[in-house]
Amino acid sequence: MKLRSFADERSRSWIVKMSLTLLCLASLAVAGMPKQSPSGPARQPQAAPARRAPARLQAIQLPEPANSSAVTFEQAVDEMQKVQAPANQRLDSAKIGQLAWAIRSSMPTPVAAGTAPAPAGDDSPMRAFFVLPEGLFSYEPSSHTLQPIAEGDARLTLGASLVKQPLTPVGGCQIVLAGSPRDYTARYGTKSRTVMAMQAGKIAQNIQLQAVAQGLAFVAVDAVEGADVRRAVRVPRNYEPLYVAIVGYPAGQTPATAVQPASAQSNYRVLLVVAPRGFQDQELFDTRRALELAGVQATVASTRTGQLVGMAGGLAQADLLLSQVDVDNFDGVVFIGGTGAVEYVRSAAVQNLARQVSVRRKVLAAIGTAPSILAGAGLLRGTRVTAYLTEQERIVQAGGFYTGNAAEKDGLIITATGPLATSLFTKAILDGLAEVR
């Protein structure tokens, strides 16, 4: 009897344990099921609510694009090689619309299994964002509209985060291309990064061609750091910034109808003295661009007008003959270096020009090999100077103190070692211009 009682107790214990186990499993199953409303079937999980547009910003309906232009493809490609700085004035809606249309024509479209391609939009693996003076907008190709995301002018902040130089390009608008790695991976697998980069490149090329066809200047930023962009503008987290274009009217060529920001023009005028052949390309192009971005009107002068050829094959246009220069029309004169600048070292006309600038208390600047021009003019005695290393002996013989620093500013005489020092060089020039007036 005792044995049977023990067996019955063990049987009842086993039954209780199994019952509890089944109840736990049933509870877990119920918890994992979607909840049902009292009047209908289970609802599907809902996506996160869309971000509301800023109250004071409205969607912008862009005008219908023009499908023809007076600029040929060959002319546009040629214009893309020229270095021009974009001004800060807001672009008109027609030009923004043309840039957006150029994006739409190459924008990849989302494709669901078993369906035809849908118009690119919120679900596209690639999106374009426009940074305008009034705020950040997302471009919707299907409706050709700019949809507001955030208020406030982030152009200067974004430009500074991308182009880490003292003089930040702003432009009339900035265009950010961003791709969704998740969507590209779902569609292209291991080739997703390559495809995403190639498609971004196609769109970027269209933007640049359309910009020059519209008579606009641009700065293209290919090496984009996503974190830098996100600190400046609110790009959706699932999109990775790939490319930024800073677009605007060419500096000094802004139409009268464009809105002028209060600080856009400095009213300073600078003369860039360039050799007709063999100038240092980067010294000229980087210095000119930086000055123009700061609102300085830069004029190129040489011993001949027309096309000038750099050491690396870069092309520039001379606006003025050196023999026609009136120093009183400029606030400063900058001598650009290079192998071709040697012909100016012993030129009496060029030395006389440098002396006139010094006598009139204007900015006198030289970079690379060009400080030797100032040495030849007898203007460096007792002055702290730097230059390309090959010019050290000539500078010392002229009584200058050669420092070898990247850039030097001694009063209104400014010198620099070469192309790697152009940002310091132009900053010193701007500081000097502020002292002239």
C-alpha cells in the first residue's frame, strides 16, 4: 500500500509539472502574436511615423525644366575644367529646378518583386537633399518638388565641415547625394557598394554638367565624411552621404536679380601677376578661388592677354596686360610662382610695379618662386620672408630674413612657400587687405 501511494504521488507531481510547462509555452505564444482589435483582424506592425515638416517651411514646387540649351555637350565638358568660385547668392527657382531635373534623369528607382519600377521617391535607394538659405529639403523626383526637413541656413556649417580651410565655400545651394546601404545590399548583394558608388557618380556628373550649362560655378566634394555631413544637416540615419556639390553663380558675375547677402561683397580688388607660360597651377587656382570666395575681385595680368598655360597644363585667361596696370585701381598685387616666374625676376617693368605697390602702402604678396621678384626690386631688406627653398640664397642676398615657414606676413608684405601653403597665404592676404582701408 505504501508503495502504490508513493507511485500515485509521483504521478501527480509529474502531471502538475507538465501542466505548468504547457501553460508557460502557451503564454509565450500568445505574447508573440499581434494584438487584435475588438472589431477586426490582427493589425500588421506599423512603420515609425514620418517626420513632420517644419511649420514655417512649405514644399517648393519646382518649375518644369527646359529640355534644350544653347550650350553643347562639348562646351559643357570644356567648361567643367575651368576653376571658378561659386558666389553665396541664392539661386533662382528655375536654376534649382534644372539641377533637380538632372538628378531625376539618373536617379535609381525602387523595384518590388514582381512589379514594374516605381517612380523614385521616399523608397529610392538614392536620395538628393538641397541645402538652401531657408532650410534643408528632400527632392522628390515623382512630383518634382522640394519637401522641407529642417529650418535654418546650414550652408556655411556644411561647407566648413567638408572643406576644412580658412575660407569656406558656401554657394547659392548645396546638394547632398546619399544612398541606403541596406537597400543596395538587398538588391545587389556583395556588389552593393560598387553599384551605389557608380550610381552616385552618374548623378554627380549630371549635376556638374547641368551647372555649367546653366552658367553656374561649383565645388565638388567627393571624399565625403558622413559624420561631418550629419553634424551639419539632418540626413536620415539609414542614408549614407556620398557626394556634395556646392553650386552658385560665378563670383563677380551674379545677376542683378539675385539676393545679395550683407557680407557677400568685400569691395576689395586684387591683381594676380601670372607668367604667360609655366605658372604654378595650384598656386594660381587655389589662391584665386579662395579670394573670390571671400568676395574679393581678382584680376589676372600677364605680359600677354589671352590664354596662359601652367606647369601642369592648367589654363588661365589674362584679363589685362602688365603694361596697362594702374596700381591705384587695386588694393593689392599677388605674384604667382612657377618656373615661368623666373622671367619676371629681372624684368624692370615688373620690379617697378612691385615698388609702386610698396610706396602706395598696398598689399604686396608672392608665393613659391615669386618672392625673388620682390628681392630683385629691393623690397625685402630687414623683412621676414619665406619662399620655395631654391629662392633662399637670393632672398638672403637681398637683405631678407628667410624663415622657411609655410607663410609669413611682415607688415603688408606676404610670402609663402608654395601650393601647400595657399590657405595660409590667402588668409594673410585677407588680413592685409583689412589693414589697407
